[in-house]
Amino acid sequence: MVYRDLWVNWLEKRLQQSDLNGGEFVLPDFNKYESMPLRVRILAPDPSGVPEGYSLVSVAPLSLTISINDTLDDATPLVMQSTWAADTTLNEFTGVLDLNTAAMNSYVGTTISGVLAWLQIDVTQTGGQTTQIYQRQIRILNSVTKPTSTVPDVAQTYYTAQQTDGLFLKPIGTPGQFFTVLSPSGNFARTFGVDDNGAAVDSLLPYP
């Protein structure tokens, strides 16, 4: 995958050209329906560096979130991506920021001149402390072509196929999988299943 590189100076809360060039980097216009593979590196000033003096911040204790919204102080942004692969050797995050959401598509609409929005980058440390390291207004232009589908709503929670298999009963379950029901108080559990000898399993035990 070909990534677009973002170098974030998290002390000054700005984008710069690279770890060797501290010049300001201005994000170009985005487009409706766009999916952007990004590689994000976080920089901190390093007085010992030559010539500019910037070093990579370790991503080991961090997680990354990038959001885009039409307004500030909103619990439901138009776009939010909080799933990024962290390479602790290269100290970089990689992932895809997908603008093709129903909310974003509705906001851009059919405008020709484009719309303004806010882009924000946050990092959260292992202890739960969240730091906003970048926020700027961007422009989102319309698109010539239109895709046939959109990405899931970022305001909703979705189960993976593996989680669904473990949480919900199916007409025919996964081989070896039993199912358990709890008493109203949650103190007893009754487990149903069948073993490989064809014997029914029906056990009632204290829970947990």
C-alpha cells in the first residue's frame, strides 16, 4: 500500500515536512468519498539533533485517533478512525482514513466549491490520558465519480464475526460450542451441549 506521510510535531501541534525539515506542511484539499492510506509519525524537538533537531516519539504506549467534523465540541464526528497499526520499531502508525461515510457524504452534498471542516489528531497514552496534537480547518471538495457503498457509521458499535459467534446462538452452532443461560440473580448457570459420544450435556452449577 502507498501511504501519505504525516509528520506531527506534538509540542507545537503542527504538521511539518519531515523529521529533518521543520518547515510547515499544509494539508491539501480532501475529496468526498476519498480513502486515504496514512502513515503518521509523531515528532518532538531534540536539541541534540542536526540540523533541525527532531526525534520520533515512541508509539509503544500510544494509540491514535483522527477525526473530521463540520463543527467543534461534537460527540459524533462525521469521520473517525481509531484503528491504526502501530510499528514500535519504526515508531509510526499506519491505517486508512475513510471519508466515505453517510454523514460526511450528506454534509458535502452536491456543492461545487467544497465545504469547510475540522481535522483533529489525538493520541491516548496507556493510562488513558488523551492529548490533542493537531487541529486545523480543512476543505473537502466534491467528487467526479460516486462509489456504490459507504463505510459503517462511526457512531455505531459493530461486532466482528468472531465476537458474534461467541455471543449469539445460531441454528447450528460451531462444533464443540456449548451455550449457557444464567439464573435471574446470576448465581447459577445451566450449560447445554453434546459430546462426541452422542451424549447430551446438561449441567447446573453455581456461577461464576
